[in-house]
Amino acid sequence: MTSILIKNGKVIDPLNKINKKMDILVKNGKIAALGANIKEKADETIDAKGLIVCPGLIDMHVHLREPGREDKETLATASKAAAKGGFTTIAGMPNTTPDADNQTVIEFILSMAKKDSIVNILPIGTITKGRKGKELAEIGELKKTGAIAVSDDGSDIQDANVMRKALEYCTMWNMPLLSHSEDTKLAGEGVMHEGLVSTELGLPAKPAAAEEVMVAREIILSELADAQIHFCHISTKGSIDLIKLAKKKKLKISAETCPHYFTLTDENVKGYNANAKVNPPLRSNEHMKAVLEGLKDGTIDVIASDHAPHLLVEKFKEFEYCENGIVGLETILPLVLDKLVHANILSLEDAIAKLSCNPAKILGIDKGTLGKGKDADITIIDLEAKETVDPEKFESKGRNTPFAGMKLKGKALYTIVSGKVVMRQGKLE
């Protein structure tokens, strides 16, 4: 394997509390050495002067679509989008076709990823069979096959006893449970946030309470089962307040949010903008401010994309009938850098932690660090690079983004996976 010497960069590794100019030597796919002015020769030298060198970024919430909906996305195209965005590892949600509720689907994803992917792809299994919320999937078998977590993302388990049992099983198997928190009765047929804008537009709406009621239930069940639970795509002030209280009690709670919840509000739905339709929905300004505060004070541990590619014909229908979701792998890092780091809401170190070591810890994977002997998954970032979001240049098959035309400052220049450069100077190898 090619050896690489990364020189003159500012290395930021939150897990090891490194934040200084250093060189990194990569050999045989591993971090061989870190230090000032490494003299050893390598097959390739990357001059990272003026750039940030950090652990390979991890997106723990991606909809890969394969198997079953390869017309929307494949493991190959998703991996290219991830590499372009600076991500070396992505975790695939189980709402594939068929659902990843059995060993065969998990084995398929792992074998196809080994063949087609240029980044690390980690499959997530379902909590219940068919994501129907009734009968538990074979959680232990899913783990043995290679699933790193379980989730029914896209739908939620309405039966509290089923969720309690799921948490108990996950504790037995040391599996993180990722919760899509939504009370379907409260959410009803809602297609956007319940508030003034939904009234103006005449659209059926979901109250913030539809998320918050289930977050409260999950916290109570987590304490009952002494189980780890991770909250996906948190979007409301009430949810953040509840999670903050749970963390004060030292419960095994973690949470993520997505860039659209700290950059956009329900005002972006005006004009019946299909690219602003997500689930949970974009909230009011009050909730967006709470998300920003939750990121700042550490209540929210992770920033994930919730990458959800759709066909244009599925997205551009009447607002009530179009699909939920946006593509995010190629915009998440620039949005974090521009809207959080450059805006002095998060330090660069905190932002990198929420995109690397924090998701690694929650998923229980040995990544998210540049420690000696660890996998050489590395992202090199240019904080000053300016680029306008152009969906036609995406590596993803999806074009459904509300950020088209937005000018953002900061992006990944290099993506290195297990010691192999898969993106160089912003272009895939």
C-alpha cells in the first residue's frame, strides 16, 4: 500500500485533545506517526499548509436506497457523494426495499459495499420486522451478521411495551437503538410544522408535541431498561429541553440534528416548496434557535445529514403528496462550517467532534480519531474555500435540496479512506 506524509497542516483530533500544527505519516492503511517535522520519506506527500487535518468524518444517518430503489441511489453513488463531502464512513438506515430486518439484506449490503463503495459503509438493521412496530426483528442475528445499530427510522414504534422489549434486547446485545420519535396519532396527516405558516398555506400540520411526547416516552423507557438510546433528527425546543434534563440525570442518552434544522424554518415552505418538505418538518424560528443553542451547549451530540435522495417525479408533486427528505452528504460539511463555525456558534473542534468522534462513540466503532495505529481515515478541510451549491454537480443521484444557489464558505479538499486518497483537491480520484 502507498505511504502518505501529510505535512504542515493544523491537526484537530478532539478525542485525543490535539489542536496544533503537526505532520501525519500513513503506512499500510494505518496512522504510523504524528509529530512535528516528520523526516521519514513516503510514496506521496500532501502539503496541508493552511488546511485543517482531522479524523475522517462519519455520517450516522444516511438513506442508501440499495437494495430495491437503485433508481434513487446506489451504494456506489452514495459512497461517491460521501467522499465528495469529506465523509469516510456512513451508516445506512434500514428502510430499504426490502427492509434490512434479516441477515440476508445485511449480508447483501456488506458484500455490495465491499465491491462498489469507496468509503466505509455500515448497515443498520430494523428494530421490528418490516418496521411495522409489532414484532421484534432478530436483533442478535442482525448484530452477528454485521449490523452496527437498529432503528425503524421513517416510522416509529407506537407500542411502548414493544419499545421497552427492544431496549432490553439491545442492552443484551450491546446494540445502539436509534429512535425516530413521532407519535403518529398526534402527527396525523400533517405535512409540515403546525404554526402560523401552515395556517397561511392551508396545509395539514404536525405539532411539535408529536415529536416531544415520544422523546419523553423514550427517555422514561431508557431509564427503566437502563438502555442506550440515540435520538435521530431532533427538531424542537421541547425535545431539546427533555434531553437536557435526561443528561443531567446521567441517563444513556444521545441526540443528533441535521443542517436543515439549524439553517431553515417553516418559512422556507412558502410557495409550497417541495424541497423544504422533510420529516420531522422544518420548524418555526423559535425551534431553530433552540437547536442552535442545543448544539452550542452540548445537548446535541451529533450532526448527521439524513441524506434522502428521491426522483424528481416523486418530489415535484402537490406538496401534500410529495416525498419527505433532502440529499445532504455533499452539503453537510459546508453548512456546518459556514453556518456554525464561521458564525461563531461552534468552535471548529466542537464541530469536528460532532462529525467524527461523537458518532463513532455512539455507534461503538473504532474510528473518529487520528491516534497512532488507528485506521487512516482522514479528512482535510479548507476553511476559506467558497462554493455555490449546484445540485447538477452532485455525485449523488438525488437533486432534491433546498440549498441550491447558496454560497457557502468551507469544504473538504481531501478524503482518505484506510490510507487511500479517494478525493484529491476537491475531485474524486
